[in-house]
Amino acid sequence: MKTIFVMVKCELGQAYEVADELVMNVDEVSEVYSTSGQYDLLMKCYLAENADIGRFVTERLQTLPGVKDTFTVIAFKAF
């Protein structure tokens, strides 16, 4: 299992709608948090070992209505 964290910048006024969509319709999403600062949401995702992270982010996340930008961090190990 691969773990990634994705920060999402939303269109103005769309953060709650985007969070709802992520939690309800993207199975790989484990948790979504609203955040302050440059990005509106922070999500934790679990992907299969053979999953293509780039395709997941660009095709499943960045194409959702209300998503303006993303920033992805790949986790190596949990302690």
C-alpha cells in the first residue's frame, strides 16, 4: 500500500463541496481536513502498490469540479 498526502486548492467557496465529493466518491481517500494557508484541504490517500500516483492525482483528483490546484507528497514510512 502506498500512502500519499495531497493538498488541494479549491475554487472560491467550493472547499466543502470538494471535501464531500472526495470522501463520498473516491475510495482511495482515507481522511480530508480543512486547512488554513495556501491550500484549502489536506487529504490522506492509500493507493495499491501497483497504482500510478500521477494518473490518480491528474485523472481522479484534479478533474473534480471545484479543484483548482494540487500539491502531492509521497510518504515513505509511518512511525
